[in-house]
Amino acid sequence: MFLNCHTWFSLRYGTFSVEDLCVLAKKNGMEAIAVTDINNTSACMNFVKEASAFGIKPLIGIDFRNGVSQQYVGIARNNIGFRQLNEHLSAHLHQHSAFEDNAPDLSDCYIIYPFEKVVKTKKKHFRKNEFIGVSVETLRQLKFSTYLRFSHKLILLQTVSFRNKKDFNAHRLLRAIDKNTLLSKLPRDEEGSINQQMISLQEIHKAFEDYPFILNNTQNLIESCEIKFGFGKDRLNRNLQIYGKSKQEDENLLKKLCKENLPKRYPEASQVVRDRIEKELKAIFNLGFVSYFLINYDIIQYARSKNYPYIGRGSGANSIVAYIIGITNVDPIELDLYFERFLNESRKSPPDFDIDFSWKDRQDVTDYIFRRHKNTALMGTYVTFKRRAVVREIGKVFGLPKENIDKLSAGFFDFEQLDHLEQLVIRYSGLITGFPNYLSVHSGGILILNDSVYNYSGTFMPPKGFATVQVDMNISEEVGIHKFDILAQRGLSKITDAIEIIKQNQPEAHIEDIDNVAVFKNDPEINNLLRAGDCMGVFYIESPAMRGLFQKLQTQSYLELVAASSIIRPGVSNGGMKEEYIQRHRNPQRRRQAHPVLYEILAETYGVMVYQEDVLKVAHYFAGLSFEEADVLRRGMSGKKTSKGQIDKIERKFRDNCRERGYDVTLINEVWDQIASFAGYAFPKGHSASYAVESYQSLYLKRYFPLEFMVAALNNGGGFYDVETYIQEIRKCGGIVHAPCINNSDHPNVIRGRDIFLGFAYIKELELKVIQRILENRQFFGSFRSLDDFIDRVEISIDQLSLLLKINAFRFTGLDKHHLLWKAHFKLNHNKTNSTQALLFRTPHKDFDLPEFSFDFLVEAYDQMELLGFPLCSHFDLLKNNLQPTVKAKDLKNYIGKEISIYGNLITAKRTPTVNNKYMYFGTFFDQHNDIFDTVSFPGVAEKYPLRSKGIFLCYGKVVEEFGYIAVNLKWISRQETAGDPRRTERSRVLK
């Protein structure tokens, strides 16, 4: 009966979910309602799915508004009408244009104009499918209106936005947040009416007892609407079904590609390989996933034509067909990748092909996909309100001072000690947390559909410039829409850029074919880097946690790297399986503790579940679940959405089957707990193997061309660590790092021999246009000969020139930078830039007699910290006091079990919660000799000596060792004082 219901997808307006709306409708005896969110269709398909469980007939549509001004409501009469509404909405959202007062002719929709709008515009002519919407409040005006004679056009349009006063208050806060204004200054016309609530059928009939025809018209409209989508088991595959001209042609093409490419991957293919190919092709044909493979193949072919590097991963990396035709570079036979993780007869969705491209190339690949296929869009996602952010927003809306907002956001308060407004902030932030805040773009999902995108959703146009659906991957998969994952990462461009830099810096050097990973896997020099954890700059494996794990495992092979990449994940780690795997890996005797059935199923990982497919194997072979049940369990434990109660039902069957097989209760609980700990965090083995290939490529470059590789890493945004840490690594590799130089630097970093010149991009507040002018002028007219020459050739303000002089970019002149700064101020007007007009005759510059300036390396260091964010000298050189004799990081192995002191420059610290809700720190430091060491601060020490900010610390603690990995269990730390900027000291003395 209610044809204008809003959910919280009426963004920053609505106040409850689809499920809450269904509960409300059921409570009020509604048999049919319509979800019509404001300029949004995010809730529509989910409402159609959920409504049946509540016995409610679902109607869907859109509330078309300009801001909060309601123009009209569109209701889909059928699926065609829903598409028409989506097309109309999307056209306006793409162009950011206002909706007209009158709707276009949408033949399969009903258009309802609110009574107030009709009166205001004096609308007299209505199409057959257009109506006038009357609410309980406007009924009083209708009695005295000429529109009463339009009896066949009048229907009920009672807006539902709130359940109660609390919802209305939350709505007002959302509107104030949206308008960025104080709640007290929120314009009345920017908020809805508190009367926009659902009332019972009895109240409706009582209000309209004199106008029964209005309710009859409404009921007739409801009965004429029917919208259908198949969900879950009833869904169809909505992805593009035919890649070429016919299904048979597609099947023949995939067979042909396998046949042509087989010799490249397997020059002497065994029967095992041929049987696996036949098995896969049969499954792919039967399940209708041929076009999915061909589309991914086409994307890869385009990337190859452009020489774009890529990595194919995901569950599709378990496929031998994908390996043969080049979608992935992981050999499923070599790695014994589990077929059923990739495809099984019960699987309804295609396998996941996550294809990583360089962050520089992904945009062009996406553009190709949109040009190549008609019904294409990016996958949407919802960015929700987070607790701390909501506290800040509501605090600002209430006008609280910044210090009060900071206190509430940080969570350091006693609720009972808060004043009334502060308590309201906490209460309403708890209510609003989790609401959708705005629509965004999925990290890599692209939809390529068999029919129009608008059959399922409206689209908006984000800055990326590609139409993006208003629904997320969960409801999309429920209805049969499966995304293609086209992702971006910086690791690939590190590799390609490093190779180009090597060619420029060492033209005579021999570079191995970067795709010939087999050579790298068997290189002891590269495997030694793994074993030592010397992987800084290497994509995915450079973190302190990975370094420590490599040392514990003594990782020295490709397969061991694949396992390490998975057991570092929280699911394996938190379940205690990481420690057990390490123990069994290092101690063969320990492997005997594994249950014989589990050891047989998981022989490669010593009976320990490490990969996603291990859940499938254990559920099927250990507990006797069907592959369909095992896959549902695997999806549920890897964070995929499953039906309500499905996991509970499977858990009961899992336990019952295990008891029937005679397993001990303790073992059953232990195995189930391991499976449960995987929730949301496990990797498929093929996924880890794909990453390991890329890691080996980077390790090769790091081992044999460390300086070029580290420069490429910096030029691509670094990685886990900050810029200063990578610069420290460059020095450790023998590089000499220079501040930006006007004649040697570029926008990125440049290497010449062993000299690395930092890029102009690092200089804070140096404008891009100034950098471009410098580089263009230098390219056309050669190096700058002096400051005067630079001033004559480059248009620049004194403020911008001062930045270059302070960083000592003109040191080639041999003059002190302070001297040059004075000269620059004399030669350039403070308020103007020099002319860009080319000079036919240059006027000689006046020179000035200047006093001698004193130089202090501390001044240089502080200028570098101000402009670059870090000094180019060692932080240890900046300490106020001399260092005392202490242990060196490289000698810690000689002090195991002893308490020692060691100086360290903090690189990074990870704060980790403990089981009893306390926290501890894992710290990583450089000592004064550029060697790394790790520390552990247990809760008592962590609370007393938190590692919250960087600096140099004197660390005191006990040296401990675990499987060759050495750390210092801290007892206390003491921050060392840095010498101050001498200019400030002098200024302070003068002021005194």
C-alpha cells in the first residue's frame, strides 16, 4: 500500500535497512510495498529477494529528486519498466543534470507526481500511466482542490522514511552532515517531515473513508505490477554467454587455443596433463563458462599487444586450461593444484580470475574492455560510516570544540562523566555507524553482461569515467552477475621500470628473460635472500612479519615461498596453524603428531590446513561432505555470502559424519576450529603461487641489480615502508643518495652509476608546473650554467625558487645556498614571476657583495626534513648526546638468553591486541650500522613504553631466538634527544 518507502540507500537521508523495512511492513499488516529510494536503486534487487520471506509483494522504483525536492516517483510495472527507470536515472546522474518537472514517456512504468508538486506546477494533462499522489497530510488540501475531479488519477503516496522519533533525529543529523552545517542551522526544507512514518492499514482506511476510490486506484496499481529476478539456485548466469558467433564456435575456439599453446607450456605433455585438460574442458563446457575463459584470454591478448605485464591469480590459477592459454603463469601439475577448488560439478559461479596489471596500465585495459563489449559497467560498492568518523561528524554538527571531538573519537572517556551533548554524540554515532555513506567503485570488478546493465541497476559516473552500477558484488552474485577482476598493483611496474633503468644505467649488463622464472627458482643466490628475509622492496613479501617467517622456515624454494605466503594470513596464523606448520616443517619427528587421515589428505603441508582448498579437501575426504556442501563451507569461511543458517546446518552434518567415522570429539573440535579460523582470510594455493612468481622476478632484480630495483621501487610509490627506509636500503646496497639537483634530477628519482638523485616530486610545495618548466627548458637548451642563467630561462616565483635553493639544488655552482638565497631575493621581485618572453639580448645581472655565511650540517639536515620529510644524513648523526657502547644488531646472535642494550632507529611498529584485550608491539629498527633488528613489547612494557612515533631509542631487553629468528624482548626503551635546529636556538637567544 505504501508506494514511496526509503531505506538507508537514500543516502544521508534514510535510516534503516531493507530487512528493517520488511519487518516494519509485516508489523503494520502490509501485503505489498514499494522501495523507491532517492535517486538510487541499490536496495531494489535485495528487497525483491528479501520480501518473499516476509510474505510481502515487492514493488520497486525510484524517488526522483533534485536535492531534496521531490519531482515524481517512478514505479516499475515489470522488469522492462525497471530498466526504463534505471536508464532515465543514469542519464541524469552521468550528466549531473536536474530532473525536469515532467517525466519522459516511460511506457512500462507508473509515474506518480506528489500532490504539492501538481498544485505548484498547475499540471493538467496526465498520460495513461501518470498519477497524482495524495498523502494523509495533503488529503485536507485535496478536499478544496479542483484536482478532486481527477478521481481516476488519485492514488495514495504516503512517504515512509522513519520508524520513530529516534530515526527522525538520526535523519536530521545525516542531513546536517550532508550539508556540512550545524544542526541548529539546518534549513527546514533540507529535512523530511516527522510524519513520514508507516501507519497501519486501519489508520489508512479511516483517513480515506470518504475517498475509497483513492485506495482502490492504489490497489489496482499494485496488482498490475510484477517484478521477477532469480536468486541463489534459481538464478541464471547473467554474464556474456557467447563470446563469438555461437556456443559451438566458442567451444571449438577454446579447444583450438589449448591445442596450439600446449607445446609452449608442456613440450612433452604427459598423459596426466592430457587427462587434466580433457577433464577441465568437459567441466567448462557443461557449466557454461567457455565465454568467461575467452573474455579473460582476450583481455590478456590485448595486454600482451601493448607489452603490459600482468599476473593471473585467484581460484582460476588452479586451471590447466588457463595456464596453457596464458591467463595465468602457474603450472597446476607442478604444484598439484586442486581441481575442485577451481571447478566442480556443483559450482554455479565461474572461477575467479584476478588479473593484476600495473597501476599505470589498468586504466587503458579497462577502457579496452568497455570499447570491446557493449553491456559493461564497473562494480559498485558501499562506503559505510565508521565509528570514529561518525563521532567526528556528529561532534561537528553539534558544534563541539575540537578537543572534545578528539577525546570522543579516540574513545578515551567515561560515558557517565560526559555532558549531555557528548552523550548524544556517542548514542547517535552508535546508531549511524554502519549506514551506507556514499557509493564508490569496487577495487577491480568489471561486469560484462549478456543483457543491459540497466535491467539490474542504475549507474553513476565516478571520476574514473566509467559507468558504475549502484549495487555491490553480494547481491550481484545472488542474481547471477559475476565480476571480472581487473586489478592494479605497483609490484609489476617496479619490475618493468627496473629493467628499463638497468638498460639505461648498465647498457652492457645481461638481463635474464624476466618470464623465465624457472631459472630464478633454482638460483641459490636468490633463495639465500629468501632464507635471510632480505626482501625489502619485493612485492608482498617485504614486511617484518614475512622476514621473520622466512627466517623461521629457512625458506629457500618456490614451494616453500608459496606456503609461507599463505600461512602468514590471519586465518592460518590466528588458528595456531602457522606455529604448528613451522614446527612440523623444521622437525620431521613432529609430523608424526598429525592425524593419519589429515596427513594423507594434506601431505604437502604435513597435515596442517594452509590453503583455501584444504577446507574443501578436509570437508570432503575427512568429514564426508559432498563437494557442493564443502564448497558452500569454503565460501562461507572465505568471507563469501551464504544463505542464513547454511553454515550451521553444514557444521551439524560435519560433526555427525565425523562421529559416524569414529573420530574423537577432541579431534572433531580441533579440525572444525581450524576450518572456522580461516573465515575471510585464507588464500587459494594458486593465488599464493601466482604472487610467488612475481616475488621471484623481483628477487632476481634485487639480487643482481639492487640499486636500479630500489630506484624503481621508490618511483612506484615504495611499498610497506616509508621513503626514508628505502633510501637507507639503497645506501646499504652501496648507493650514494643526493638531494634533488637542478641539472641531474627528474620528476622521479634518477640513477647514474651508483649516484641516485632524488626527484623534484619529493620537494614539498614545489608546483608541478614549475617542475615541467625546468625539465622542458633543460631538455631543449641543456644544463643550467648558473643561478643567473636559470633565472633568465625559467619562469618562477621567488617562493618556488627558494624551495629549490633551500634544498641546495644549485650546489653545482659551488656557492653556499645561503649566499644564493640572498642573491635570488635581490634579483627577483617578491610579488612577480620573471617573464617567459625569450630574450634576444640578455641584460647582465648585477652582483652583490655579501658577507661570509657560516655553514652548519644541522641546518642542512633540518631543511631537508622540512622539504623532503627526512634528512639525507643518518639520524644517529643528529643526536644531541654521544652514543654509549652497546651491542650491534649483527652480533645479537651471540647474546641469546642475555639482557643487552642496543640503539635503534624505529622503522615501523605494529600494535597487536592480545586475547585478554590488552595489546603488544612488534617493532623493527635500524642500528647505527644500517642493520635491522626486531623487538617485542609484551602488554606491561607496551603500556609503559608505547612505540607511537619514530625516533632513535636506546632499547634494553632480553635476546630470544626461535627457529633461527632473533628478537629482543624489551624491558624498557628510552627515546634519545635530537640536536635542535641551530637557527631556532640562535633566534631564541636573540629574542631573549
